[in-house]
Amino acid sequence: MLKDAVQGNQLENVRKLYEASFPESEKKPFAFMLKKQKEGCFDILAIEDEQGKFCGLAIMMLSGGLALLDYLAIEPDCQSGGIGSRTLGELCGCYGKERIVVEIESTAEENPVSSRSERLRRKAFYLRNGMVPMDFLVELFGVEMEVLTFGSEITFEQYYAIYAQVLPASLTEKIRLLA
């Protein structure tokens, strides 16, 4: 079950899992996301089980009618139980299936941050849950990324606009189309 992390008193759990789950090169400052949440540009969500136990996080960047699943992480002791798949389904209900965009580290190249098998497993998860890759790659802050949606075609320009409307120009100029 998705809940607003601030309203649901889960913000510290979300922050700790966020800090532990993502490489420094891919993290935005947590305080920045909180500030942008107040402006309506981010949703910081806690994932809870039926008993209210904290199981993970979903952080959405909202702009231009699209909802970028910026971060998704499940607590290690809650993985492999279908929580990630249920969360994607719930996100589709909240934001509309045709509006959700996901980016993942490229599965094609070597990456010193994460193993190729880990990246392939991550991609397989999204494909199993109905997402399809777009026909372009991006370089996002120095990391080659693949962009996926639930089948709604988006252009690089639409993808880029999400960032351009939320992040400072000094950061968006570090996003570029690769192929």
C-alpha cells in the first residue's frame, strides 16, 4: 500500500532506505526532493504491507502530465514477495498507466556501479510487469540509462521536459540523448 511518507510518519524510513539503495552518482539531495514535494513536483511515498510495516519507497517526479518513477526500492527482507509488482500496479492506478516513465541503468555497457546481472534482473522486473523500452538511450548525469514506459510512446523531448521543469538548468544540461 502506498502512503505519503511525510503524512504517514515514514519519512525517516524512506530516507534511510534511499541512502542505502542508490549510488551517490544517481541520488538527488533528499532535502531538495522534500522542497520540490511541497511545490508539487515530487511525491515521496512509503510502501507498507497490510499490517502497516514499512517495506519500501517510491519517489515520483511529476511534470508535464508525466510521472517519472525516479526511485523504487524494496527493503531486503521484503523482496521476492511481489511487493514491487503490486507497487507498480498501484502506481498505475494513482498516476495512470499511460503516464508513467521509468529509467534504468543501461544493460548494454559495463558499469562500475552495479553488476550487469543486477541491471538485467532489474530490467526483467519492469518488462515482466508490462513496461517496454523506448527507442532511445540517455546519458543522465554521466550514467547511460534506458527509458521505459507502459507502452505509451514518448519522445526524448518529452522525457527531457520532465527534468527541465523540475531541476535547475545547471543539472538538466547534463542530460543528453545517446541513441
